[in-house]
Amino acid sequence: LEVTADDLTQVKIWMYGEHPEAQGDQVHELMPSRHLRLLAMDLLRVSGSKVSLVKKEIQKIYDSTGKMGATTRLPSGGGGVNVTYVPPVHRHLAGKQITNLMRLHRHRKRLDENPFFAVQILVNMDESRLFCYKAHDFERPESLSEFMVACTDNFSLDSLILNGPVGGWALDSSWRNKNENRAAVTFLITVNEGMHAMPGCVLLSANTRTETLVEFLHSVKIRLRQRAIDIVEGRIQIESRTDEQQATIRNHARMIADDTFEVSHFMIDKCLAELYALRQVYPHVTIRLCQFHVVQAITRWDCDNGDRGSPLQLGMEVKVQIIFLFRDLQRCRSWDEWPVEKDKFLESLRRVIMSQTEEPAEGTADSEEIAASLRPAHPNAAVPSLPTVQTKAQSAGPIGASNIKQKSSRRRARANDRPRCEVQWDYVRSYFEDNWFIEDWI
């Protein structure tokens, strides 16, 4: 069955059968093979593919002796045995057709224009939910694009009003696998009484610079104030809320209208742009750093300038110990204690990295010294339990005891271990000094 867009009321029924060969001018009206066209499109999606490479791969389909061989299909008489099928000449893709397919596939503007135009149409149709809109300028480089659009609804705004003074708000930005145009997606969320994340507003933008987030937060502030005034003056009804929640929303709405509403805290990623934006729009709010992103940033060696990754690989056991040491350092609560706690952290960090050169046996003085360096300095802190990391032999499954080589309680240091650890120590120390031990994050 086939329904074409030019006439949705008509259904074409296609059946398998034989037909006479096309003659004369009829050949020019025949369409190329859809199977070959789809195959060519798949080949064009390969990173770095060229027209010549696609033509060669298609030629292998034409040639039954090629590496890929010709396509196969069931014969008309049945029997369930595939037979070689070589597409007739009129079904072949011409070289010019493949070139045109490549041009369409690589034409970035064609891929981008339709979604951007669709956003503009949606904004014009529904300004109540889409706001803070700036159109993308195709005449300017992508790095200079000011495209942005935010989305919300009345229920989400009510969630921000209801839960802000208790559950706080949070910002979270992401680029990965959200859309085809590689635009950043920033969520403004809150947490309800059941400790569930509740969406507030979503920003789709070309970047997440400070000025972009400032404009977004200002627009949200205006939206919330208008919503609060409408609630206080009784112009709108609060929907899908209990009586208790409605009373709380009205109370918080009056606070917003009187400029006495305060968010309990703002949680952010380890992102200086988010930090600076909040300081401008909400200068007196308490800012919390998401601990999940703390662990993620350290294990990935994320830098404030956008760089990621260490030139030298550190084992997972070492990273786990670094996380525990950093969590203990975070319990420092005053500037007077900071210099001492920082020195303790760096010294323990140095021991962890340098101890890779030699693995002390349990119960020895060396092992006790290393264990002591990992104990929390504060009495209320929990003593961490380091996870056991399986070896390849252990993770491979049960094997014969005769095939297991017992690891000695102490291994001898290789000659190149210490220089390598020295380089690792220099990198890790500078990483924390440059990306964590600055006034903004302290």
C-alpha cells in the first residue's frame, strides 16, 4: 500500500507480478532503485565519505563478483531459496545522481533551516508558552549565533512558585543527543515535597554563555512575577493542585508580588557561566554545587575553560581515593581553616599518587601510614569504605584454581614508575589549583 502526499485520499495497491519490459521513451520515465538509493544514503552518512567511495561501493552491488555481491531476493515461483538479483540498467543510480545526493546530505543549511523556521512558527502561534526568543542568523558564523528560545507552561511555573522557598531551584545544561542542531538544552527545575525533580522552564540556545543565561533568568523572573500577580488578583485558576498546594501557591505568589519571595538555594553544575549569571540575577541566593557533577568533573578532569582529559591515565582506584579526599576537604567551613585543610589535602593527594610505585602489604607501617592519610580530618565525617576493584582474571568468571597466579603482598617498583608518578602529581596538583582552588569555587 502506498499513500502519496499529493493526494491523501487515494491509496495505491502494489502487487508482485510480471510486466513487459519498458520500450523506447518509456525507459526515461522509470525511477532508479529505491534500495540502491537508500544504500547510497547510508554510505553517505559515514564520516569522511566521498562520492567516489560511494560509487565504488554501489558498483559492487552491480557486479555479482564484487566483495558485497549483488542483492538477493526470493524467486517469483517461491521455493524459499534466494537467487542473485542484478538490478537492470534503468534501475542503476547514475554518477550525477549520487553527486546530487551527496550535495543534499552535506548541505548543512538545509538540515538547519527547517527546525529553526519551525521554532519561529511555533513562537508566533503560542507566545504563552514560548518566550525569550531570538532567531538564528544564517549569515553569521555559528559561533556568533544568538539563537535562543525558552519553553514553559502554567503548571511548571506554579511548581517553581510552590517549591522554591523549600526545595530550591536548579540549573542543568547538556548538549549530548538532545537535538540535530547541536544546540545546548538548559533545564530550570525544582524539587517537590516528595523529593522528585519538577520541570520549570527549558532553554534551547546556541550557547550557554553568562549573558545568555542572564537573559533567560531575567525572562523567567518576569514570567513568574506576571503569573504571581494574576494569581493574587484572581484572574486565573490554579489547576491540578490540592487545596493545600493552592493555598501555598497563593501565599508564595503574594510574596513574589511584594518582592519578598526568596528561593532557598540554587544548585548548579560546575560551570562558571551559571555561577556568574546567578550572581547577577539573584545576587543574595545561596548557591550549591551539585556533588554528582563534582565527581564527574574530577573523574573526567574537566577544566573551567572547557578542556577535558588528562595526558596521563590514572587508574580508577586512584580516582576513587582522590574523590574521598576531596569530599573531606569540602567539609572545611571557614577561611581560617582553609590553608591548613588545603595543605592536608595536597599532601594526602601526593601520597596516593606516589604510592602507585609500590604496593605495601597489609598490616605494615607503610600501609597504616597511607590508610591514616585517607581518614577524614573532621570527627563528624564518615570513614569511607574503598570499593574493591576486580582484576581481569576475577571479572572473567570462575576458572580453575591451578590457573590463578597469586599476587604477592608487595611488588617491586619498576624503574620508570616514580618519574611517571611525578608527572602525574604535577598535573593533578595544577588541575586542582587552577580549576578548584579559586575564590569562585571556594
